[in-house]
Amino acid sequence: MTTLEAARAVGPGLDRVDAPMKVTGKAHYPNDFGYPGLVHAALVHSTVAAGRIRGIDTSAAETAPGVQAVITHLTAPRLEPGPMTLLGASPPTPFQDDRILHHGQHIAIVVASSPEQARHAASLVRVDYERSEPLLDVHDPRATVVENPWGLDSDRGDVDAGFAAADVVVGGTFTTPDNTNNPLGLMSTVASWNGDSLTVHDSTQWPHNVRATLAAVFKVPESGIRVLAPYVGGGFGAGLRVWPHVILTVLAARQVGKPVKLVLTRPEMFTSVGHRPDSVQQIRIGATRAGDLTAITHEGLSSVAMEDDDYEPVSLCSAVSYACPNVRTQDRQVRLNIPCPGSMRGPAEGQGNFALESALDELAHELGMDPVELRLRNYCEEHPLLGLPWSSKALRDCYLQGAERFGWSRRDPRPGSMRDGRWLVGYGMAGVSYPHYQVPCQARASLHRDGSADVRSAATDIGTGTYTIMTQLSAEQLGLDVSRVHFDLGDSDMPYAPQAGGSGLTSALGNAVGAACRNLIREFLDVVKDDADSPLRGAAPDEVSVSGGRIHRTGAPDQGESYTDILTRHGLEELSADGRSTPPQPDGGGMATAGAFGAKFVEVRVDPDLGLLRVARVVSAIDGGRILNEKTATSQIVGGTVGGIGQAMFEETATDPGTGRIANATFGDYLVAVNADVPDMEVIFVGGPDRATPIGTKGVGEVGLVGVAAAVANAVHHATGRRIRSLPITIDQLL
Amino acid sequence: MPRNRGAMTQVDAAGATSTGAAPEVPQVEVTLTVNDTEHHLRLDSRVTLLDALRDHLGLTGAKKGCDQGACGACTVMADGKRVVACLALAAQYEGRRITTIEGLAPNGELHPMQAAFARHDAFQCGYCTPGQIMSAVSLVAEGRAGSEEDIREFMSGNLCRCGAYPNIRAAIRDALAEG
């Protein structure tokens, strides 16, 4: 491999390359785009959760001012299903029959000259329903239960024998509510047809998925569809799938023959783009008096929509986090008349970790053992299911360095023993073993005669820092200053990229970018291989280094020349190369590919008279492999922690048990963490490059969130002696 | 820096998206002074200040995050005071001086608060950022950024779902220190 001499491009704190666009309001999000002749759409929703549409009267809407079309299941053309994707089957194609499967289901789309006219006309649509009794409760005996939905249930050793051998057994029922992703950007679609070709601006985390889905649904070639998402107003999973409103906007644009914009309302964001489903979890942990785990059972029960899928293996974390000989994990899903759940930052892990890490805290308390010591005692050096060493694992350093930074040794283990004036003080911690995820990705790199580089891939930067870290990585790989590199993304005409999700994009894209850059250097060496004027004549890729815009023979900086000189002498304007990455195979390398690891240390304050809970401090120690930019990676962890504080203390989507209507679908009613709720935080990165891929990264988008809820709950127990097994932790639970 | 790209046009300042509503929709004449430029608009009376800026004047910096006055993404200044533009009808702002993120600093330059936000990584997706910056600038101008507690409290009307709050506070402290 080509030697990289100037590693300064990667590492500490480059400001985001897109910062000037974002602080000046010039970054254009999907709903900032318009076209001449643009018209506007509004949606009509079901006000029942189950049944059929007996009749739908659109006459008043159709004659309202400015209205250009009202489309319902009666007037919509037959559309095809979306394709199978990495995330499973596509959501059901809308408007194909009269059935109602959940409250808030889109049942009509109105197109008018202005948004005001469209909204008003939508309010005029009258619907006659044949109602059925909705299934809304995971415990409803009439509901269909799907056993082992992903084939990931696990059973090792003999759990009965393990519990029989235990001196102490802890556990119980843990519950987590529905949470709603609620990215601040209202998810929006602007669709413009030109004959059979289509341009779509969409709040997506995966432009190629939008392109493939629209091609399948509308039976047009993918080559005629361009999906653009240069900036997306967050996602947290809500933009992973091609939801029905995207298809409806494209359909409306075709129907009226004009570009159409649809901006979801905040209430629609609760019913249209997925959510973290509720969970009911039974967990039991057995251990010897010395603190060795002898058995774990963890059963997860989650809700899912009637006719859609969601990947949410809640109990899996208990199978892969600790060295325990006897472990059984099981998941079930219950089909209900609810909007379809979908991934929300840290899917499954966010719920499962709360139960596992809370139960371990109970165990530590029962044993009179320090919670950090208990985790170290049961540390797994190998992947418990694969029996292979991890490609990297610095979780031990997370525990130790995090505890040191936090001042964990000052913790008096007796609950209620630490005070600050009227406030009870609690210290709590939790560990995280985040799963590895990586899928194939492509990128293209070009070097121009002026010595600048363009690198691109159809990925998205949903706030993750992708623009910035890929600029840095490209600069490093090509030996250029970052100011000479332009990295671009968010356009389905660029090389294929997978979703910004599963904490998997940085490694997938980084390795594709790395491959493209290495191939590009090879192209340059190929150009000069017989060039008598080149000091690089005949050099092989593993004999050269790059730095300062030049390729030179390794160890001999004088024996080289600049990219510009090579291109100029050979009359070339530029050279380009493609690169691709594929996921590392666990068995191939004799190791288990590792995701990120982390340890969270939280200090809470509880007012015992008023039940007030405040998070006072958080220290996160993270093994994220190689960190490409400490500034943006720290922001990922801090942001994840804020999401975790929301999960722990505030967030709960409330569904009316009678009607299935979401009763708090606004930012006034669905509470998220605000500035005053969030303390300053410390983030430390430990470990080093992961061995599984050349770039050595591990994704850090989700490990920041997972573990926070358990750490807060454990700190609450330490402060008050109360074990809270139900999220969010609210005042009524602390009085 | 990433470029905006593609064949699309942004909503143009001539109001390309307002296609002349049918006569039965009440229209209002509104004069708004936005970033020191006077605009005469004929609008559907239901148009909010936010939609007037975004859809009719092509100033898309102010963002729509809830349309219910609960998230602060649409924060602009009217005569130097913060307003959530989604809860204001454009017609109510006849003759008022509106400042948006686009008017905070001359083109090509950054206001000290904008520079501080960039330096401190006080955003991630960037969607709430124009509103956060407008609130932060107002906070300082109003003399309400005197303590850490004040900053935390008075910035709590601007939601950031990416969770950049600690960095937002650091940026405001830094901009304050710069004077």
C-alpha cells in the first residue's frame, strides 16, 4: 500500500467544511427548493385506526380555490410495490385499496397553487368509515405475535443449570415507550417530472434507495431518476425508508404535470416516518457471590405495524455483551394498528441496553460490588457467539479511563448517601457494546491539473460530519492539503452509497474513498510507468508515498513529482478512479468485526420533596476505532447523549388507547431535551484503529445514545434507592 | 466548501411559487422591509411571516421546524426583537423592519456569532442553526446572556434535535468575550 506521510489532515478538530453554508442560511434543505410553476400538496389522514373507507367525498375540496387535484385510493393508478432493500420490504405502496391500518394513515393528497389553499382544501375532504376495533396494546390476546422475527434468537449453554448455580438472581420487567425520531427538519419532498425523467429533492438518508423505490413503484428506469439531498435536517433513522408521502408527492406531480412540494407537518412527523417502538422486556441475571455471571435470560416484546416490518432485536445485546456461559435471548413482535415503527438512533440497542445495564446495576447492588468491577469481572475478550477475538475492543479502557475522568472513586455506594444541600446526588454508569454494521459502498476520486481533487459518493451528511471527515480522509489518502479537496455527496447520480444508518456509513464510505484514492495513485503510476522523464518510472504502488500534492518514492522525497507535473507533461486535464468497499468477513480474518464500545458515567441530582431530576454531569468514554475528526466525533457523542437524556427523562409518544390517535404529536406536548436540560459533557476517545478494514474506523453515530438511559436510571437508584424500570423517568416515579 | 448544485432553481425572489390565488381568497397588500430592502407583496391573508420570507421572497434561511411556535427554527428579528415567524401573519408586520440570517452580516462575511458557531461546532445537521444564531444575537443584544444559567434558560426556546446545546453555549460565551 502507498505510504501516507502527512497524517495531519485527519484527527483533531477541523471545523466542518459545510459550516459557512449552515451558519449563513445558504445550505439548501429539501424544502428550500422550488421550481417555476411549483404547486403545493397537503395530506388527509384517517381519523380511525382500523376499518375501511366506505365513501370519500372530495367535491368541496376539488372546487376550493386554487385546487388542482385531489387523489384518493379511488382515483390513484395501480402502483407497484417497492423493492426489498437492506432494511427489508418497502413500506406498503399507498392508495392501493380502501383499508385503514392505523390512525393518521394518508388517505388523500390535495394539490393546490399555494400551501394555504392545499391545507384548507384538505380540511374539506369528508370520509365515511366502516370502523373495526383497532388492536393497540402489545398484550392484546387477539393480536398476531411474530416469534423470532429476524432469526436472531440465541440460546447457549444451559440457563436452568446456570440459575441453579447462582447465589444471587436479579431481574424483572422493564418497559420503554414509543419514541418519535423528530428530526428538526420537517421531512419534505419536491418532485418534478420531465417526460419520463424525474428529479426529486427528499429528506432522505439514502438517495439510492429513493431512486430504486420510485423506479419500481412507477415502473420507470432508474437512469431517468435523480434524487438530491445535499443537506438533510437530521434524520435519526426517519429518513432511511421511502415512506408513502414520498410516493404520493411524486404521483401528484405526475398527475398535475407540474412540480409539487410536500412539507410534512410536525404532527405528521409522528405518524408518517417511523418511530422507536415500545418494548416490554423480561430479564433475569444470575451470578455467584463473587460476581461471576452464571445465566442471563432476556425476552423482548415490541410492537410493529400490521403490514410492515421493522428490525428491532431488543434482546440481542444480552447475547453479545458479557462473558456468561448460559444465555438465552428471545424477541417477539406484536402486530398492531399503529403507524409503522422504524429505526430510531440506536434501534433495539437503545431499549435492550436499558434493561441489561439496569439489571447489572441491581446485581452489583445485591452483591455489594462496584458496578464497574462487576463489568470488568465479566468482560468478554471474544465475541460470545462467534468465539473469535474482536477486531478491536478497548471497552476496558472505556471503563477505567471514564471512571477516572468522572471521579467514580468518590462514589459512596450506599443509596441516598450523597447530598449537595437539598439535592440527593447519584452516580450511575452503564456499558455499551454496539453491533458492527457495514454494507458495500462506492466512491470516485478525480485529480485535476491544478492540483485539486474532487471526491464523491451518493451518501448523505445528516449532521454526522460526513462532508468534513471524507474531505480530510481524501486529503490524507492523496497527500493533499484539505483546502485542495472538494468532497461531494447527496446526489443519486454519484457512485452508489448505502444509507447513513446503523453507524455503518463512515467505514463503508471511508473504505470506498480510500480505495478510490489508492486506485487514483495507481492510475498516475500507470501513466508514468514508461515515462523516461519521470522519477516515478516503473514504481509500484507499495513503493511510493504521497504528500504535498506529490507522489515520491518512499524514503526518497527527491525522487518524485507532483500530480500537476504528470498531468501537464502527458497532456491530461485530470485522472479519475473508482473505489469500492465491501464489509469485512468475520471468518475470513479470524476475528469478529467490532462496532463501537462505550462507558457512560452520569451524575444526577434529585430533589426528594419535588421529585425533580436533573442530569448534572456526563462523561462518555468511547472506543470508536480511528477517529477522523475529534471535533465532529465529539459532537456525535454529545448529541447522542442528549438523545439518551431525552429517552431517559422526557420522550414518550402517547397513543390514545381507545382510538389509536397519537395524543401528543407536537413539540409542545412531546418533550425533548432543551438547552437547560443538558449539562456540559466530557467525551474521551480510547483505543485505536480497528483491524477489520484499512481505514480503521468504527461508527460513532449511535453509541453516544445507548447506555445513557440506564446510567441515568442507575444514578437515580444511587441517589434515592428507587429502581425505575420504566422510561421515561418522571416526577411521579420519584415522589 | 460544499456547493449547492443541480438544475433546480431556488424559489426566486419574484415569488415564482405564488401563482395568483383565485379571487375569492382574501388578498392583502403588505410592505415589509427585510434586511434593509423594502418589498411590496400581495399575499393570501393567511400567509405567515415565515412563508412570506421563504416562499415569496426566496429567503429560505429561516426554517420551518414545527409551524406551531414551539421549536424556534424560524426565529427572525422584527425591529430588533426576536419573533417566531411561523406564528406571525405577514400582514401583521406591515412596515416593520425584519432581519433574517441572510441579513446578519454583509455577503461573504460572518457575524461574530456565526463565526463562533462554526468554530465551536455548535450544530450538526444545521437546520435549527439560523434560528439559534438569531436568538443568540438577540440574547446578547438584550443583555440576557450575562450568566451561564441565563444562556441555558433563554436559549431553551430553540430546539436542537442533534443535541449541540453545550457547543451552542460555548459559541455564545465566546462571541460575548469577543465583544
